[in-house]
Amino acid sequence: MKGKKLQTLSFFLSPMIIMVGLFYLIPLIFTIYISFTKMKNWNTEKYLSEVVGFYNYQRLFHMFQHDPMIKAILLTTVIFVGITLIINVLGGLLLALGTFFVNESSASAIRLLWLLPRMSPIAVYSLVWYYFFHGSDIGTLNSILMKLGAISTPIPWGQMTPWGAWSVIIFVNGLVGVSFGMIVFTSSLNQIPKELVIAARVDGASAWQISRRILIPLTKWHFLYVLTWQFLSLLTTYPHLFLLVEWDLVNRDYGTTLALYVFNTAFGRGEQDQGLAAAAAVILSIIGILGGFVTLKVLQFERMIHEPRGDIE
Amino acid sequence: MMGMVGITLEEITKKFGNFTALNKINLKIEDKEFMALLGPSGSGKSTLLYTIAGIYKPSSGKIYFNDKDVTETPPKDRNVGLVFQNWALYPHMRVFKNIAFPLELKKSSRNEIEKKVREVAKMLHIDHLLDRYPWQLSGGQQQRVAIARALVKEPDVLLLDEPLSNLDALLRLEVRAELKRLQKELGITTIYVTHDQAEALAMADRIAIIREGKILQVGDPDEVYYKPMYKFVAGFLGSPPMNFIHAEVEGGNIRIYQSKISVPKQYREIIKRLEITEVLFGFRPHDAEIIRGEREGIKGEVYSFEPLGREQIVTIAVNSDVFVKVFAPEGEHFSFGEKVTIVPNEERVILFDKKTEKALEYFP
Ligand SMILES: Nc1ncnc2c1ncn2[C@@H]1O[C@H](COP(=O)(O)OP(=O)(O)O)[C@@H](O)[C@H]1O
Ligand SMILES: [Mg+2]
């Protein structure tokens, strides 16, 4: 009996285990190993076996403490992840709630509009905002404001540190991320029996009261899911940031997060320092794992997952 | 306690796109009346109920509560209590909160909420369940909570949308009696939607039969049962349903396949006046006798018989593909293929026009 159960279990789990092992665990172990070596410029022959202990970590922590660029990057990471996360999750929720109360055809149009950023290629999408926030008078925002007479000379938005740069990267990524929450929340709202809403309306509840007292509590589960998911993806995302920084739209220090720093250090121009990048990547992973774990724990995700739907043997 | 409210529906039409869900509904519900809205699934019952509640706006027509036109009044100002088939309890609120919710929305004081919730919970025998979540309750208990939530705000009108159909048969009978009594005790104008004819007959003061968005007949249970206006009404009420057989009128007689019986007294004049030659001959399974030997009646062969305790249902083939059901007393013995004669109770026979399926006595 037990053997059979194990067999079934391994049958269903093996694809997953292979995937996780191949694409996550092995690279992770490899990364951890590299973080303890002197690996540079992908020169595996020379450095792969040169174990240096915690040297890379010591360097990194020294930089955390003393290198203004790294300090800026850390601060940027915190601000970027924090604020974009709030915008993503709350924006998605607001959009889902908003479209819940309008008729279906306008709701679909609104949803499609918000999906556009997600559907367009990263380069195209980033290019749109590159021109929008461009620091010269070809920038859409600048030209509009100048035409309106609000400003007389163009403002280099992304080069104004720190908040100018932060605002641009938060805006651009915030817009992309909203659609994810919107879709998850919309589908969860649509699963709430419509009689619950009708009952509340007959009893005199406004759209706001219906949202606050009924809809939001009933999407709690999805809320936690979106929150955790977006947190982890914001912590590790860098493609948009990479382009915006490379194109000089935003300030390098205040437009770079830890994820982009890892990428640049490992694969960027100039000297590539994979040992240092790996150490930073390990720290980023630890933050991600801790963060994810704390979210799950604090918000009792686990308990909710385990709430039984009948006894399962 | 409750105000006096009669409801008048005037030419109510409701369209969803091109689809007409309600078609010129005219209906008057008296103050304190228990009106059942009876019809098959998809006939527009819920739509009508939601229109009365104000959830849907009619495409045309008017709704009056007493003399007041409420067609444009939002749901919250109509003071109606609504109970759903699936009960629609808020799963994240305890029973107390569920019942208190309408009062909280009305901004009642804490004390008043406490008092009223306990009062109504006691009335419905759920005062020991106030701390539970809906999923910790049985179906019958959830249903009581739903009714309590609808009653707690002392509505002028109680609207019930198939509130018993998710309960098992035995419990349904019990709650049925209790609900009827509660309605009379509270004296609250009630519209009760159901597709279960037995429920409508048992509980309502009057029944409105609805099909495809149109009201076919309104009357008290006796009236719609014994004097159905349409074949549909006759067939929908009563179980097993009324028998309908194709028949031809020949002078003073009616020919039903090989048999010939005289036209029932009450129809002689109408048939002559309308010069009708084809009818549907209708009689209920309880309104006929099975006879052996020669008598005027409908001849047939016993096809099957099902004892039901105190009586049995006998299915008789009048023709190779025409069957009727007739009740017989428990002691009587039948055998398959036995030749018998069905003698309908003349007074209870109902003749319908073949084309319009309307009962002949309702022809002008
Ligand atoms: N919101 C709606 N949009 C479109 N069609 C609807 C809507 N609500 C009900 N209908 C249609 O109207 C008809 C009557 O529905 P309903 O009132 O729910 O029937 P009942 O309650 O008698 O089963 C059905 O054919 C249903 O498909
Ligand atoms: Mg219905």
C-alpha cells in the first residue's frame, strides 16, 4: 500500500523534480560554489578551482558599507520593490474591482488596455517610455509641459536623483505588473456567486461597501498569492531596468537594483566578476526566499493552503 | 410591525439584448398575501423577483408598492428581504454577522443590532448557532440563517427564490409548513418563487403560473388546479400530471380512438357554439375509475401498475403509443395486457382547444 502510494507520488512529481533540479537546484548549487571562487571573465580553466572562501562576501559587505554606488543600489532595490509592489497589487485590485461594477464590454476593453504593456515586447515597450521621459525637448512629457507653459526648459527626469530616476523605473515597471494582479483578481471576483452581491445590494450596500465587506475578504487568498508572486518577480526582474539604464534614460546608480547589478557584474561590459556576482546572487536569493517565507508565514498562507476540503487520506 | 404593502405590476417587460425574459406581466399581490410564482426553470421567475427587488430595471412597465411608483427606486429604498436558492450567506462572516449585515448597512445602533439579531434568531431556532461560520451549518440551518437575514430588517415585502429546493425531501416538507405559518404570523407580503407545484399548492394563497416570461393564469390553488386555463397549467399542476388524449367531436359524442363517450354536460353548449371538431380530452389520474366489463368509457389495455401503499398507479395503453395514468385502490389486482375501460368523472373532465391549448370554458 505504502509502496504503491510512493510510486504514484513519484510518477506525478518526477517531471517537476527533474525541472526544478535541472533548472533551479543545479544552477543554484553552481552559483553558490562560484561565489566561493575567484571566477572572472568566465575563465573557468584558471579560476574554477580557485576557492577563496568568503572573500567575495567580505568584498560585498565592505561595498555595502562603504561604496556609495552599492549603497544607492541597495536603497534603490528597497524603494523600487516596495513601491512598485504596492502599485502592482493595489492597482490590480482596484482595476479588477472597478471593472467588476461596469458592464462586460467596457470591462473587457479596459482589461485589454492594461494588458498591452504585458503583451508588447520589452524593447518596444521600454522605447515608448524612453521617448516619453526623454530628458531633452523631444521627450513627450517635456514637450507637453513646455507647450502648456508649465516648464521653460526640458527636465532630465530620469537623471534627477534619487526620486526622478526612481519614479521613472517604478512607473514603467508598475504599469507592466498591474495586469497580472488585475487578471488574477478579476478571475477570483468572477468566481464569487453573484447572489452574494445581489443580497448586499438589496440590503443597501454601496459598491464601496460591497468591495470592502464582501469582495476583498473573499479574494484574500488571491491577494496573498499576487503579493508574494509580485514581490519575488520584482526582486529578480531587470530587463526593463537594463534597457532604461543602458539608454541613459535613468541614472545608473539610482536605476539599478540588486538583480540588475548581479547581471551587470556577471555579464556586463568591462571586467566581469562572476565570483562577486554569484555572491550577490546568493544574497538576493536568500532575501527572496526569506521574503517569500515571511509573507507566507505572516499572512498564514500555509494554514489556508492546508485548510482541508474534506478528509484526504 | 410591518407596513401595509400591496404590489402592482403593470405591463412589465424585461429584455436581455434581443431576448425577452418577461413579457408584459400584469400582476397584483395584495397586502399580507402569500403569492407563489410557479413555472419551469428558465421561465423568468428569478428575473421577475429581481425586478421587483430593483436589481433589474424593467425595459418597460411600472411597479407600484401600494400607490407609490417604485420603478426607478433603488433596491435599498424598497425595503424588501430576499432569500436565494443557494442562500448566499457570506462565507467569511459568522452567523451573527451575516444576520446583522443589513442592519449595519442601515447604521443601526449596536444595541439595536444585538437585540434584533437575537430576536429573529430565536424565532427561527438558530440562536445557538450565532458563533458559527456558514460552512459549519447543515443545509437546513443555512436556510434559516438566510431567512433570518432577510427578516431582520423588517422588510415590507419578502421575496423568496426557490428557498427550499436545496433541502432534502423530508426537511422540505417540514420547513414548508413552518414557513407558511411564519408568513401568516408576521403578516408580511410574500412572493415565493418555485418550480415545485406541490410547494405552490401547499403554501400559497394564490398562484401565478409563468411560462416563457408570460403569466398564464393567476388564481387560488383550487382554481388553478381544478379550472386550469391552459393545457400547460393543467399539466404542470398535480403529480402525476393530467392525462391529455387527442379526441374528435362527432355530434353529441367524443371519439377517442376506438371508444366513444358523450360530451360532458358542461361542454355541450360551448362545443356547439364554437363549432369545434377537435379537442384535447383532459382528466387527472385521480378523476377516473377503471372498470371491467361494458360501460361507456375509454377502452384500453393495462400496460403497467405501480403500488404506492394506499393506492396504485395504473398505466393504460389507449392506443399503441398513447398512455394514460389512473389511480386505483390498493386491493385491486391487475394483470399485464388486461382489457379495461376508463370511466372519467364527467364533471372533472377538461376539454382544451387543439390549436391554442386553451380550456374551452375560457373561450369568450
Ligand atoms: N442577466 C441575464 N442576461 C441574459 N439572459 C438572462 C439573464 N438572466 C436571465 N436570463 C435569461 O432569462 C430567462 C429567465 O431566467 P430566470 O429568470 O433566471 O429563470 P427562472 O428563475 O425561472 O429559472 C432564461 O432563459 C435566462 O437564460
Ligand atoms: Mg431562478
